[in-house]
Amino acid sequence: MMKTIKQLFCYAFIFIIATACSSVSNPHTAVDKLEILPGISEAQTDTVASVLSQFPNHTQFSIVLIDDSMSVFYGAVREQDTLETIDNSDAVFEIGSLSKVFTSTLLADLVNRDQVKLDQPIQGYLDIPLHNNIDITFKQLANHTSGLPRIPDGFVWESLLHMDNPYKDYDEERLREYLSEEMELKSETGTEFQYSNIGAGILGYVLTTIEQKSYEELVQQLIFEPLNMPSSTTQRESVSDKLVTGLSKRGNPTSYWDFGALAGAGAILSTAEDLVKFAKANFNPNNEVLALQRQKTFTIDKDRQMALGWFILKWASVDHWYWHNGGTGGFRSSMALDAVDRKGVIVLSNISAGHSHAASIDRLSFGLLESLQQTGTEIQVNTCN
């Protein structure tokens, strides 16, 4: 009898805790005081409000709507259960896996300069043998057809030591050990799409080996400096004065993420002001590097293809949208571009990719881009991080 009472007490305690956690991750409806600013419609503002209201206090969005040469910035925050408009276009957010697009931009730049060929195996550029003589090309790493898993086998157990910053200790020594002693394929190279963080990290590492420069040096010299993106970096300390605090899935301040040797998979921090410059560069028909990057390299299914780093979305009213999102323990981002009609949307947020409504950030970017095209069709797509 005593055991039964204890069990009931434990169940009741668990229920109370679960209910409390649920109330944090599913906040009550907020008071909407968002302003309608020039360049953004009431319907678009309502869309922002409906998504932001799903998240806890201190969540903020930094949004940019791009229509040909015009860009409209819109910032919104939830504080004390009230949605308010703010100016955060120059605030710095972790962009997570959106970094993979920039890693593939580096690859496209090297290809455009005849430094490498897309179908070349990476083995020729490494001073260690790949485990089991695995043959992987640059293109396969960039379009997720390498056959590599999402994360290395055993990585989950390693990351338990620092769950709030899982890649922190994945340094160059650890990566080289993985490449030469542990790397295993989940499918035959070049045959299947399998989203891979480790693959993108390896791509970034190999490119640094070729150029004999750090990942930070490469993105600065080849992308950020030419496009005048001064607040984009992998070095937090250089933008600490503008850095937004990330929130866990329960709405609490959480750790920033370090990516070690896997910087190419997700280490970049940026702002809406900076990212719009990269977006507009993709609208320039004379930019050979970005045009090369946007070329189709693999078909996933009837709705999705892969370029280099970019997903290409094609369904219903959508034709050739280039998209990627990103997520870390405290941030979620999404960028969607229509390079033909020269329209785009970027959404940066400081809510964890682990939040139950995190995919709403992607849908927000799709809905806003669709509103620029005035189609009115609801868009859904599988997400990635």
C-alpha cells in the first residue's frame, strides 16, 4: 500500500512538472501591439504576430522582406506577454545550418577559379587516408549525397558531456580521427539524399586545408568583405556588443554554440542587414559564383532538388525557390529566395530549434515570400537543421 501511495505521489509530481513545462513552451496568447510600418502590410504584420505569439517572452524576430531592389526590415519582440515592434536589423543572431549555404559558396568560388572540380574526390586534398578508402566528392558533401550520417556514430554519447553546446570539443584532432578511423557510410555515395552536419563540416575543413586559411578567414575574404557584411563572423567576441541572447525550448537563456572543426556546418553569426546583401547578390546575373552555386545537382523528390548548399523548392505555385534554414540550442533562422522574380524573405529568431513550434519560423518565411507574390497558397515543406 505504501509503495502504491509513493507511486501515485511520483506520478502526480511528474504531471505537475510536465504541466509547468508545457505552459512555458506553449505560452498564453499575447497582446498584439505590433505596428504596421511602411512596406509591410497589415496582413503580413498579422502573420508575424500569429507566429511570434507561439513563443515565450523575450523571443524576437528580425525580418527582412526583399522585393527587387527594395528591402523592408521589421523587428518584433514578445515581452511581458505583449508583442511590440523593435528596430533590430543590426542585431546579431546565430544562423546555424544556414552557414552551410556559405560553405558551399566557398566551394563554388574555388570551382569558379579552377582550384577544384565538383566531381573530384576530397581524398586528394587530405594528408590522411579516409577510413575504408571511402570515395567522396566535393559535390556530394555540398548536396548531402555523400552517404554520411547526420552526425557521427557515437556523437550523441560524447555530446552528453555538454548538451547545451554539443560540438564544443569537436576539434581538428577529433575530426581527423573520425576521417581516418571511424567514418562509415549509411548509403552508397551519390545515390541518396541524407542531410549531414558532419558532411558539411568536413567540406568546410577540406576547403580550409586547400586554401591554408581558417574558415573565418575564408568567409571574410571571399564573401563577407566583398559584400560589405561587417557583422557576419564565426567569432562571437567580435560582435558581442550586438549579440542577442538565445533562448532554450523552455524560454530560458541558453549557451551559444561552438562548432570547433565543423565550422562549415553551422558556426556563422549574422544580421538581417548583412544577410540581405548576400540575398541580393543572388539576384545579380553577373555573379558567376552564386549562379554556379544555384545550379541543380540532385533531385530529392518531386518537390525538392539540391543545388550546392541550397534546397530548390518546386511545387504548386512555387517554382525554383532557393531555401535553407538553421537552428542551434538558442536560435532558429530561415532564408527563402526567388532568384527569378528577385524576391526574398529572411527571418532570424532567438528561439531554440528544439522548441515545439520552431518549424513555424520556416513557414513564416514561406508565407511572407508568398505574400510578396500574392498567391495566397499555404506552403509546407520538411525542415532541416
